[in-house]
Amino acid sequence: MSIDYPISSEVVELVKKALAKREHWMAYNQSLHFVDAHDVYFFTSKTAADDFAYNNISDRDNFRVIHFNSIQDLHKENIDDQKAAEKITY
């Protein structure tokens, strides 16, 4: 079963800016079906991204941390259930 997380054009622009700043780690709120600009945060290290995700758990927010080197990598992260089990989720 495939779960599709649509990405807004604003997020694509933020990704481009993050890549220019060498921020290759993203935490996004996976509680939502549509990933929008205020649902993503970028980091230069996995530790910083993991810390953010862990410290921002709530009734409505559940952040997932992914590494990316391109916008295409984010499209590949339209995860299926098997891959989701292999990723760290907070």
C-alpha cells in the first residue's frame, strides 16, 4: 500500500533554499496529508533534526526526519508501509 504525501510548491522553494544552505535534513509533520511550508523544518545535522522531532511531539504533531540531496529525493520519500517501518519516527 502506498501513502502519498503531496508537497506544496512553497515547500519545493524552501527545499531549494535549504539545499543552498547545505541543510540536508528535514523534519516534516507526517500527521497531515498535505505537507505545507509551515510543516517542514530544515537542519544541517541529523542530531539537530532528531532533537527537534523528539521535542515537538503533540496531540496533533508527529514529525519524521529524512535526509535528502535533491527535490527528487523528497518525491522518493513518498513512503510505503515497509519503508516507514525502517525510518525513525517521533
